[in-house]
Amino acid sequence: MTARGQAPVDTVPRGAYVNLILAALGFLLTAWAWGLISPLSAVYKQQLGLTSLQQSILVAVPVLVGSLGRIPVGGLTDVLGARKVLPAIALLTILPVLALSVAGDSYPAMLAVGFFLGLGGTPFAAAIPHGNGWFPPAKRGFALGVIGMGMGGTAIAALLTKPMREIGPNAQFYLCAIVLAVYGVVAWLVLRDPPGRTVPSEPFSHRFSEAARMPMTWPLSGLYAVTFGGYVSFAVYLVTYLQSQYGLEQGDASLKAAGFTLVAVVFRPPGGWLSDRIGAAKVLCGCLAVLAVMAAWQAFAPPLYPWATFTFLVMAAMLGAGAGAVFSLVAQVVPGPKVGAVTGIVGAMGGLGGFVPPLVMGAVYGATGSYTLGLLALAVVALAALAYSWTQRNRRPAVAGH
């Protein structure tokens, strides 16, 4: 029952879906910029004479910065709101995107540009609390899953690499910059703050400290480091892996990496939707169990067709659905005014989960000539996350995360 004149607690406010789409689109387009270096890493390796480890570092720097940058962006969103933060980041990201067109002849310059390109990975920490504020608790899992589809921006980067390079070596950079500019203007004009948004009175340091002390913050961070971090790892390193392990050409490897990304993107909303209905921990248990089996199988480098292809597509689906389940859990257990700060921490740890594996894979391959140990490590980590999720499987989906 609701009081007379009040909307039911599960009613979606007018304008919610427009804001949801714009928030997801903002993350999608900045993630496109965030992922521009990875599909070209083999080109830069040959052009600059890089080792496998140097190539991995080049790919990993934007991931590291984009991950850690989510912490201040989440806190800033609590204060300013995503209405201001999302278009500002989109417009600022244009600068490092354009810098890519002149930095390709110098490894230090590329590392510097990659550092600032990491800004493109931070809008996730603004989009999530924005979507959280627009939707009632019972529908947040699906809504946040839709926002999480923005990670498909890395697929755009991979898919456009070959056709845009046929137009010109810098064509994709210019196109991305133009699209970001258009989005920044549209978002500034159309985005609106969620109804009832409250601005925290405490300073960021206090809110960050309080979020860090919340009991579920670090377990959620660990789970997101495995699911989203696993996705990011493959999104930025799969091209290199396919070229090294299976001898694919850069264009073919980029296309297959884009397919991996798209599958993960498509399965993220269903992961959140299913979590709303049966519980996020149960969804995570299923996803992590399958992920562990697939990673262990791929460690022994089965033939690319059909086995490795099937394995990577299943892994993509499990990572996407699992990431959606983690943020469904965030929406359930974190009070609304603290979602930005907690999202910043959880999102940062998820991104860091994607920073380390490419470095490990590059180092392992350089030392052994094989990726076996790296993939077995993923299987072990997935099993550890599964063990924790199993202890949480009876947690009832809460509806008080407002």
C-alpha cells in the first residue's frame, strides 16, 4: 500500500529511460576512446620495436588510470551529479584522443597519451549512481546492467580499427573525437539529475573512508575484479593472444576480440535482470563455475575452430553476466547517497583486475612461450570467487537500497 498521492515504490519516474540511455551512451563512447590503443598494440610493437612486456604496459596504462580515476569521479558525482560530470569527461577525453594522431613515433609519448586516455574509463563511476538514482530498487539490477553495456565501447574500437585505417592512419581518432564532442553537447542539454538527489555534506575524504569501511565494499570489489577485470583483460589483450597463440592477422584477431566484447556486453543486462529475481550471489556462483572450467580448458590451447572460439564466447557471456550481478548486489546493499563513493572503489578494483592480467600474460609468455600458466591462474581465481559467492547465495534481494 502507498500513501495517497504517492507513486508506488516500484514506479519508474518519467524521464528515467532517457537518462539511462544517455548515461550508458556516455560510458560507451568514452570506453571507445579508452580502448583505442589496444587493437593497434601490435602495430605499435612493430613500429616502435617493443618487447612483449612493453607492449603489455602500453595497453595496460589506460586501464590503470581509468580504474583508479573512478574513485575521485565517483566522489565528484556524489557532489556535482552525472549531469555535469558525464559531458565534462566526454569533452576532456577528446584531447588525448587527438594526441594519438601525433604520438605514434615515440614510446614515452604513447605512454603519456595512454595515461590521459585513461580518463575515458572513469565515467562508469558517474553513470552507475545516475542510473541507481533514477530506478527503484527492484529494477536497478537491469538498469545498471544496461549502463554496464557501455563497456562495449572497446568493441567499437576493435571493429573500426581495420576499416578506418584503410581511410587513414588517424581516421578513427578524428571520428571518435567528433562523436565525443556531439555527445558532450547533447548530454549537457538533455541529462537531468534523478528525482530527490541529495548532495552529501561530508567532505570526499570522509565519504571515501566511510565507503571503504562498509562491510561489503571489499568483497564486492574482489568479485568485480574477477568479472569485469576478466572482461577488461581479454578486451585489451585478446588481440595479442590470438596473434601469438594462433597466428592470426591483426584484422582477424581484432574482429574476434570485438565478438568477445559484444557477447559480454549483451549478457550484462540479463545478469542484472536475473539477479533481481533469484539473487545476485546465485547468478555469480553459476557464472564463476563455468568461467573456471572454460579457463582451465583454454589453458591447454585447444584448436581455434571450434573449441577455442566456443570457449572464449562462453567465457565472455559468464564475465558479462557476472559483472551485471555484482552491481545488482551493489544496488541492493549500498544506500543511495553512498553509491557514488562505493561505485568508485568497486569500479576501480574491477579495472585494476583488468590491469594486472595483461602484464602477467605478457611476462609469462615472454618467459615460457606459453599462456598456460596465466589461464590456469584465472581458473584458480574464479574458483576462489566462487567459494565466497557460495557463502552469500542465501542473501535475499533487498529493496531498501535507497
